[in-house]
Amino acid sequence: MSEKFSPPVDEQPPEAAAKTPHPGGRPRDPEKHQAILQAARKIFFTKGVAASAIEEIAQHAGVSKVTIYNRFGDKPTLFEAVVKEQTDSMSEMLIGKKAEGADLKTRLNGFGEALLAFLFHPDHVSMERILAQDLAEHPGLADRFFAVGPGQCRDRLSHVLSEAAQRGELTLDDPRDGAEDLLSLWKGFADLEFRLSVRSPPDKAEIAERVALGTEKFLRLCEKAD
Amino acid sequence: MSEKFSPPVDEQPPEAAAKTPHPGGRPRDPEKHQAILQAARKIFFTKGVAASAIEEIAQHAGVSKVTIYNRFGDKPTLFEAVVKEQTDSMSEMLIGKKAEGADLKTRLNGFGEALLAFLFHPDHVSMERILAQDLAEHPGLADRFFAVGPGQCRDRLSHVLSEAAQRGELTLDDPRDGAEDLLSLWKGFADLEFRLSVRSPPDKAEIAERVALGTEKFLRLCEKAD
DNA sequence: ATGATAGTGAACGATTGCGTTTACTAACTA
DNA sequence: TAGTTAGTAAACGCAATCGTTCACTATCAT
């Protein structure tokens, strides 16, 4: 695997795109880019990186194998592009859900439901599986992924709790530990079951129920923690 | 991968071993069997099944490649043998720790420490990583592994809690849910960090601290749950 | 000693899949 | 129309690895 987490070689900064529009010649088909990433995600996350053949991805994307190599240059680089796309969408989701609402419980539930819907999505479960393997082989990547993924997620929740504590809405020793506890209660045993393919992905209702129960337990825990 | 979870073809029932001792000919070297499994575990759990070469395992075990094929016949079968060995040792551990002790907290802590020491061991973390990938491809295996692994673990803890509830040592709606909560609090965020190779495995002291904190929170939760 | 099984080392055929090259067509600019 | 880039299809060289076979040695029971 590669040692970097960088974008594909051909990717241009959004602003530079205007400066270097079409130096002449046939323009790239933007749909192909998406098609490749989509197919790569599906294949990579299903069979694992090592077991995935570039040619299969090409075929699945309706694209020539050479096109993939021209655009991404490498198998590891293609994989990193897929991972980056996924983590970006997670960041977007976390920003989108500002955890607004009337009381604390409602706010937490909103945050938790959005988060679990993302974490328990088959695509994400698969990615975590594959990525864990990859990170074990390349320790350098682990911290970088963790920072933009689970770490960011915990910190954001921790911030929500911290604010609530300042407003006197709950008592809390350490917002960071609190966030970890809340996340653990939300995910619970189901997390393991999804990862091991014992259960099929949950629907909205099941997620809402999990989150509600978890939030309730967490708040009960805080009341007694003063 | 293979579709079954059965022992290697050559394995004999323990009793039959006396009946069919040595029909003549050179006896098998029992040390080689262990050496192969040990090497296979190391290689499989480090690089993944697909990326592991039988020849490397053979070399690492100080054994000829043909010997492996003669004994296990197949790569998937070898992998299954390794997994079986691991789950067996987990069952042993769970039976060994009967969760005995003076008060409930001590008993739970004893159980939790033994369990986490096993779950957070690098070998087990690696196996769960690799296995998750394999189970995703072969759903039939998932339930069978879950039953002898995490499922058994949860049920055993659930039983401990249930008994305690009957003795009036704690109040509990559903021992099964309680067990899941307690497990979640014990594992916490650290579980994810180990799986993603962000943190190195914990020592006894760290485990004991995690477990103590988790147990405390859980018991606090139960007191308020009546 | 004889026959049988276990084990080794080396070579083999077959397959797979990476990444490249070649020759060709398609789309766009000047 | 000429020049340039994007894309395709097919074939190639190359390395890895599976699972097998062969010839040979080692270790046991009778």
C-alpha cells in the first residue's frame, strides 16, 4: 500500500480549475470519475483491497482499465481516494447536524441518530473493516484517519456535552470521557453484530430506539455523578 | 473460502486416537502441528488470509509446504483450524473465570478483567479484523462464530447478572440488555482505537482501571433503574 | 530386512492480476 | 484542418502463489 493520504495526482485545486480549463484537447468526462470511485468503493469494501482486481472495477464502472490508471495511477492511490471521499462525507454530516433543539435530550438524540445512521450504514461498516486491515499494515495512516474520523466525531460530541455542562444542563467530570461513554452506549452490542455480519443494517426506527435508550442511560448516569 | 467450520480432515476424535495409534509407518510429529498453527495464526492475522502465502507460513514454521497441504489440505481449512483454536481458547477462558468473589462488584471486575485481557490481546484484535472480512463473504459462518464467541460471552455475563438480581444484589430490567451495556462500558472507545491500530495494547493496570470504571458506572446505572 | 507412512526440496503447470504499451478512435481548441 | 488530450481494446511482460507431482530420506511396526 501507499504511504500517503494524498488526493489523486490529477486532482486540481477548485480555483485552479478555472485557470487551467482546457489547454486544448478532449475534456475529461466527469461522470467517469464518479463512476470509478463508486465502483471502486463497492468492490474494495466488499472483497477487500488485496482481493479486488482493478479490471473488475473498470468493468463495473463501464470504463477502460487504462483510464483508471491514467486518472489514479495506482491501486493504493485509488483506494485512498475512496477513503477520502467517505471521510469527507462524514465530516459534512457532522457539520450538517449542529445538534440544535429544545432540551439537551432532544439535541443529543438528534446528533446520535444522524451519527448512527452514518456509522451503521453498510458502506461505512465495510470501510471500517477493510480500513482496519490496511491501517494495521501502515501505522502511519492510522492517526491521520482517526483524527478526521472517530476522533473528530468524539471531539464534536464532547464539545456539545461541555457546553451543556457549562449551562448547567448536566453534571460531568470530563466531557471527553462522557462523550466516549455516550458513544459506547449508543453503539452497544449492535456495533459488533453489524461488523461481524450477524445482523443486517438497522432502519431509522431501530436507530432512533437505540439512541433514545442510550441517551436516557447516559443522562441518568450523569445525574448521579455529581 | 470454505463453507464449513469443521476440523482438518486428518483430525481424529480423541478416543479413536487409541484405537488407531500407528498402523505402521512413521508417526506424525505433533510439534509440527502446533508450529504450523502458530505460524499460520501469526501470518494470517498480520497480513490477512488472501495476502498470506502458504509457503511463508511453512517457512516460518520450519516445515515443508507439502506437509501443510498433507495435514490441512487447503488454505481455507487451515484458516478455519486457526480460528477454531482461538475460539476454543476463549471458551476455556470463560469457563475458567467463574466470576467468584465476595461482593458483586468484585465478581464483575474479575470477569471483566479476564475478558478484556483476552479481547484486547493483539492476537484477538487481529483475528476479529480478519474474520470480519471473511464472515462478510460467507454469511453462514457468521452465526456459528458469533454463537461460540461474542454471543457466548454475553450470555455468560448475562447469567451472572441474572443470578445477582435474584439475590437482590442489583435491580435489572433485562439481564441481556444489562450485559450488553456493561460490555459496552468496559470496552468503550479503547476498543475502536485498538482495532484501528491507533493505540498499542493495554497492560494489566490499564485494563483493571477500565473495568473498574465501567463496573462502577454500570452499577450506578442499575441503582437508578428500579 | 520389509513395507508403510511422514516429511523434505525442487520443480511444474496453471492462474491471476498488476501496470505498461501499442494502435486506434473520440472530442475539443485554435 | 492540425494539434492535443481522453478514452478504448487488446495484448504483453512480469511476478506471485496455489496446489500438485516426483524423487528421495527418515522413522516407525512387524
